[in-house]
Amino acid sequence: FKNFSMLEDVILPDGVTKIEKSAFYGCSNLKKINFPAGLKSIESYAFTGCNLLEDINLPSSLENIGTDVFSDWKGNYGGAG
């Protein structure tokens, strides 16, 4: 989905355990993303340039988060941990 500016809302299904490097990079209109409870890893730059993201709630299952995953983002973070 890299640089797919029409993307606004993402619901990741149960079973997704990893978000690849730069997966949503540059999705400038992305506002909402639902992280599944079993998510274990978010790789670097996955959401760089997603300036419109609303509050982010990461699941307690998250074990690894790369560098600059949410760079350029100015919202609020909340963890489920």
C-alpha cells in the first residue's frame, strides 16, 4: 500500500502478526487502523508520512517495533498493555 493516498481506513484481520517495512509509508490520507490482538512486530517506516492517523492503540502482544514507524505523526498513543 506504499504511497496509496486514497487509503483511509484499515482493518487488519486476526492472524496478522507482522507489518512489513514501509507497508503503509506515504499513505497520507490514512486515518484509522485496527491492529489485531496477535500482532507481534511492526517494521521500520511502516506508517511514516501517515500524518492524519487518529489515536493509535497498539496491542499488548507487540514484541518488536522498528525505527521511525510513526515518524511525522502528531497524534496520541495508547497501548493495550
